[in-house]
Amino acid sequence: MVAEPNTWRIERNGTTSTAASCAEFGRYTQDSAQSVATHRNPAWQVVLSWGGPVTVTQPGGPSVAGSGVVIAPRIPRAVACPSGATSLWIDPHRIAAPISSLYALEPATVSRLLSAAGGDLDASRLRRVICDIFGEVPSVDARLLRVLALLGTDLDTDALADEAGVSSRRLRQLSAQQLGGPLGMLRRWYRLREALLQLPHHATAAIAARAGFADQAHLIRTCLALSGRTPGSLLNQS
């Protein structure tokens, strides 16, 4: 898991994009229109438009449009933004469930979140604003928190369970109850988040090796599955 803020900013082909990660948050901004293919992510996603309405569509399900849209973890979605937008990802244990799988935010709430998520990603400030908007953070079992702190390591599930002092079966139960699903998808997201922070600095194949992917193709597939975009498109490459 990322402990300190990590950021990049790139201008290419007339578009400026930035990425940042800090603690339980990830952020990506792009100052031009975006169309994101259907994907699923284990984190809460909040898409915040800088101009026209964001439209989020569930395949075979409802569409929601607004200046900002909240998307629950693991919900398949495609996203379209006619103008610049900020996407904010929040680890699943930081917002209480159940709430609607998709819902639009009021413009005033969007403005608050854009302000809190702008500039240097300040985890403490962002936590306060998110608590104000979504309610108090739910209680999470301390053993699961210990595992989440180690999820970015190479420890397998059995070793993580040992570190937490629980059986593998109990760890799976805790993950299902408090994260909404198995740890594997969240681990892939953490790994991808680390990899994406390296995009402007290294070749994709080298990033894949550094971040624990089998190869470059594996990294690209994971990026598409969890973000709906390729690493190249995040860097505004044609």
C-alpha cells in the first residue's frame, strides 16, 4: 500500500493528465473528454466533472448522469465525460455500505470533493471531507486492517492470515463481510496503482516486472479490467 503521496503530471497531444496516490486514495485527472470502457474496480469510485455531466452506465442496468457520480465497489461500469474530470478511488472499507450502486452527487458536493482532492493529495483532509459527505468510517476488524497494510507485499493468503493471527478461512470471511469480496481483486488494484505511478518514468515492460506482473501484456490486461483504459491512453498516447 502507498504510504506517502506519489504523483505525476504529463502534457501530451494537447491534453494534461495527472495521477496521484496516498494511503487509501487514488486520483486521476484529465482535462479533456474521456470515454472509459466497461470495467470493475474493488474500490469506491467518485467521478467528478469539471464541466458537462458525467454519464455512468451499467451493462444491462441503469445509467446515471450528473456533475459527479458515485460508483460502488465491484460494479461493472462504463464512464463518459464530455469535459475534464477527476476520478477518485477510495478503498472499500472507508465508506459504509449499503448505499446505491450508482448515484449522482449535488453540484455543491462535487465542488467540495474537487477542492479536497485537488493539488497535493492530502489524505487527512480528504478523510474529513469524505466523512462529512458519506458518514463515519465503518468499524473494521483490526486483523483485517493488518492484512490490508501488508497487501502490497508478496505474502500469499496463508501467510497474510498467519500475520493477522487468523485462519485462511476466517480471513476470507472477514474480507467478504467488510470488503464485499475476496482480497485478490483488491491486491490486483494495489499492484496496478503502484505500477501506474511509474508510467512516465519507465518502459511498460520494466514497470510490469517491477510491480509483480507476469509481463507487459498482463499489466495491460489488468489495467483494462480495473480502469477501462490502457496504460498508454492514461499517458495521452495516440
